[in-house]
Amino acid sequence: MDRGTNANDMLNGKTIPVKLGIIGVRNRSQEEISNNQSIEECLEKEEKFFLNNYPNIAAKNGMPFLRVQLNKVSYLWHI
């Protein structure tokens, strides 16, 4: 997303309603990869991004939350 873009409606499922919801993530930039920034550093940046820009829904976005949700869905599919 470009700076200044507000994805609140998208992240809250108002733009595209989907059954399991939408989980926003912040991917590593090419600059971060080239500068050998660790995954841990990028996860910290992702957490700060959501806390600063979307504080009311920050806990339900990001790679750690996505991982938990995917594990839940995967478990249910195998029952």
C-alpha cells in the first residue's frame, strides 16, 4: 500500500466480505531483504505498523495471528 492508504474497511471485511475474514500482513520489503534484516525485526515492524495505523484491529492482523488462524483451519479440515 502507498503511504496514506486507509485499509480499515478492507481489513474489517466491509469492502469484500469473506466467510473466514481478512487478515492483513506486512511483507518484508526488497530493501529489508537486501539489508539482511531478520524476520524477527520485520515482525516487530509489522506489529508497530498495525498498532500505529489500525490500533483497534491490530491484534487480529499480522503474520503471528495468520499462523494461528491457519493452524485452526487446517486442524478442522483434518477432523
